[in-house]
Amino acid sequence: MNAFSRRTLLKGMAAGAGLAVARPALRLAPRGSYFPEPPGSRTAAGAALRAPGSLPFPNLPPGTDTLPQIEHIVVLMMENHSFDNYFGVLGRGDGFQLGPDGLPANTCPDSAGGPVRAYHAPDLCQNHGGVSQSWNASHRAYDGGRNDGFVVASSTQAMSYFTAADLPYYHALARAFPVCDRYFSSV
């Protein structure tokens, strides 16, 4: 079995995120005499697929900037925190559902089956309550795909979240730029 470092894994994940961002430009090409269509070269929606090795816009010279308004792509990846933990109350993306009281209504069962509601973290020092990313805890939290074992696997601290007052820099970035709320790691 080949071993690889965390750095190698993060590089691969960053490359995957970059491809996800660039996917629309890479997948489809305009039709025309420069792009012959072999039989079966359309998506289910009827759009033409690009052939392997073809350019996104073959009628343009190589190196033509087709997205001049984008100057930089920065991928910020953090580990050991869920989207909800950092950005659940951001107000965009797939965060918490708010109850009538304006607070997150999301719950996760404890070991007795009782609901543990998401709550604002009392401080910025996590892990004094026992949140774990170990193999066993991760698989227990995953719970066969139900994703409802976080409290049982670690502690009620797994249901804590931060607000913009706690993490002003991250929330400022998240309000100004795209957020990948559906970017998951393997368990």
C-alpha cells in the first residue's frame, strides 16, 4: 500500500475544488464546423460534449483569456470543523434551519435518543468537550449514512457553532466570495 502525506491529500483536494469551480467552462464547447459531432456526443440535456484533448473554445487562439474578470482563484481549506460549525448561521449556503425563536432548530440525538439542539459555542476553545476526528468517532458519526451520530460519537460540543462575532474574518470572506457548502471529505 502506498502511503501519502497530509500535504499530498490537501493538494489533491485543492485540485478537485479547482476543477469543481472550472467545471462549467471545461465541460461544454460551442458547436460549429470546427467541432464535429460524433454520434452519441451529447449530454442528457442535449448539449454537445467536448472531445478528449479539445480546447474549450477551439475558434480562439490558444492562451486567449476567456474569463478576464477573474484575476485570482484562492481556495481556502480548513480541517476539523464542519460547515455548520463555522458558517451554519451565515444566512447563505446550506446552513442551519432557523426556528421561530431565530435560533438553529437542527438537532442530533444523544445516546438515549433525545434531541440535542445546535447551540452557540460558549468560547473559541473547542475540544475541551471531547470532539474527535478519530476513525471510530468519524464512522460512528456517519452512522451508516444517516449522519446523526455526532453527539454519541463525541459529545454535545459537536452541536456547537460560531457566529460572525466569533469569527469576523472568516465570515467577512464568506460574505464576499463563493462558499463550497457541498464540498465533503471522505469518511
